[in-house]
Amino acid sequence: MDGVLGKRNGTPHRRSQTGRTHCWKTPRSPKEIAIPGATRHPRPRSTGCPVTQSRRVALVGTVAADNLGKGVWLDESVYDATLTGDRILRNASHGVALELSAKVVVTHSVISGNGDDGLKVNNTSDARIEGNTLAGNGRTIDLAQDPRSPDRPGATGVDPRHAGDPAMTWRIEKITVRGNTLATPRPGTPCLLCVDHVARKGPTGAAEITLDGNAYRRSDSSTPRSLIVWTDQAGVTSRLLDLARFRSATGQEKHGRLDNT
């Protein structure tokens, strides 16, 4: 899907559906665009572009703005998705949410002014987040893990066409965050980058999470007070106040930089 515009969604609409990929498509108002084969979804949402149980999805040059929920939401076993050149602006909830999914690339996009997290990565593996600008959100990037598992009988969110797929672990692992700008979160936000209570494994710790070359910008040295919240291999969560301390404690962000404007 190229050039999708999902704006000001907050009322029950029909969701355009092609296969199992859904996207609100609204040119300038909440009026829907009809797509052949579209079906009414039983739980209308106010997300600009929700995608569920889909594979090989690309959102290129998409604008998701001013929605009453999330801007873009990939959920329930989305695999092999790319978001590039997108503008995710002023949505009431998270700008972009990656949930219960795997193999996702988010690159060269602007995620700004959203009411909750800029980019929320929840129970998702093999994600590459590179070259984005995130500013004026809540937590700029938030990596989170909860107990949900695709191995549980009757688990909600499993794609029945690909049940048992070993790539779909629903775990935070194999995450790369590189070359992004993380800037000036909303007042009261606890951290710019949050990796809190995420299970760890592997000799390098951090569940194969790699951070490097990111630019962190705060309005001053204590807003937010914690630059990064990090959970180590032993499961201990630390609040790192500056980049030098984080680098020393973890070996991450060898090429990262901090600017307290």
C-alpha cells in the first residue's frame, strides 16, 4: 500500500480489507474509500491504519494523522512488514505500535506529536528501526514484553494459516535501533528509550537488542530524568541518567550522542 492517508478516524467505519490487511483510507475526512471485497469489521477502531494477520506488507509514504487511537498498528502475527517514508502525526494514542508480530522494518519516517509512545514494540521480534525522527511523543521508543505466547492453546492473535511458525515467537528479541533521532518527549515521560522488564537471553544480554548511532535530545539534563531505562541479563532494571553511564554499563551506543538543548 503506497500513499495511504488515514486521518481523523474516530467513528465506526467500514474497514477496507484485502486479504487480512486492513487500512482506514480517508482522503480528507472520515468518509471511507470503498475497496472491492471490503467487509465490515465487528470491532471498529479509531486507528489510522491497522494491519492484522498479514504477510509482506509495505506502507510507503503513508500519512496517519489526527486519529483518536493509534496512527499505525501492526498486530496479531503480522510478518515481513516495511514502513518507510511515513508521517505519523498527532494521534491520540501511540504513533506506531508493533504487537505480536515479527520481521518488521521502520525506516526514514517522522513520528511526532502523538499522545502516547512514539513507537511501541510489544512482543515483537526481528525488528529494524533505522533513520527515523521521533519527537514530541510520550516514551519515544518503548520495548515491552508481556506473558502472551502463541504456544498457549486458543491464543488470540495467531494467524491460523501459519500456526506454529517458529519465526512468530511473540518475544522481544533481535531488535536493532540505529541512526534515529529521539527528541523532546512530552512532560512527565519517564524516559526517552524504555526497555523495561523485558526477559533477557543470550551471551550479550539484552535479548539481542542492539542500539547504536542514535541521537538523544532533551530540553535539559533532567527532562526526562532517565535518558534510558534498561533491563539487564539478570532481569535488573536500571535508570540511566545520561548516555555515558549507559554506554559504560552496557557497551551499547558506541556511536550515539546526547544533546541537552
